[in-house]
Amino acid sequence: YGLAYHRGSLYLVGWSPDHGEIRHWKVDRIAELHLEELRFPPREDFDLKKHLASSFGIFRGSGRVRVEIRFSARVARYVEESKWHASQRLARQKDGRLLAAFELDHTEEIKHWILSFGKQAEVLGPAQLREEIKEELAEMGGIYAQTKKTRRVSQAPSHPATPL
């Protein structure tokens, strides 16, 4: 039905007879094509822009969730300067922090975005997303808390890398 660009990659959006639903395929991963006589006429009721409207990226969910985040004053301006999602609502606080709200159909992609801000972002809701991020951070903390004796890190080569 169309192509969507997301984070440096193109995705083909169309009907999957194998799954009985609209699916997304990353074009970079298509290794082989076979020309077939099969035809899939586009659905007249399909609108690619609407299809992706409630997603924070390229993937869709089936729910409806309001995500609320508080950003520190340090990153507030950066967040304000971009249109991250059509539903975004931003409100600068007197102390310089920024409250952001989004209406989405899932939280997986926004979770990664929130984590990219580190301690400069705090999820206020929903509670489930806050808990998921808390668990992720606990696991990360465990990784970084390991001592040299307990961690298994691949050793860097003793010789310098050859430039490309």
C-alpha cells in the first residue's frame, strides 16, 4: 500500500495473505523477490498516514494509551524543538522542566526513546510503562555493577583496527 521512512530505513506497508492483516517489511531485509501473477488491489479505505498516526514509530499496537513524561530543564528545549508525534502536548513548567503527553497505540517504541534521555526523563504514566522502564534500568544497573572478576567482556584486539 505504501512506503514509510523510519529511523533511516524504508518499510513496505501492505497486505500479508499469510497473516491476514496489514504488515510492515523492512526493505533492507528483503533478500529475494519472485515475480508472481497474484494481484492485491489496494483497499479503498486504507490511508497510510492514518495507519501510522497513533504509533510513535513504524510499529502498531491495538490499544490506546496516554503516555506522560516529565523532562528535566536540561533537555526541555531539545524536546520542544521537534515534532515527535502528531498527538504530542507539551507544557513548560515554571521550574524549567517540561511535561509531555502522547496518545499512542502501544509503548514499545516510545520506551526506547524515553530511555535515550537517561535520568533527564521520568515516565509519569501509565504505571505499566513506568514499571517496564524501572525493570530495564535495574537490569542495566546489574550489568554495570558487575566487577571485573564477575563480568564476561570480550577483550579488544591487541592490535589497532585497520582503517576502511
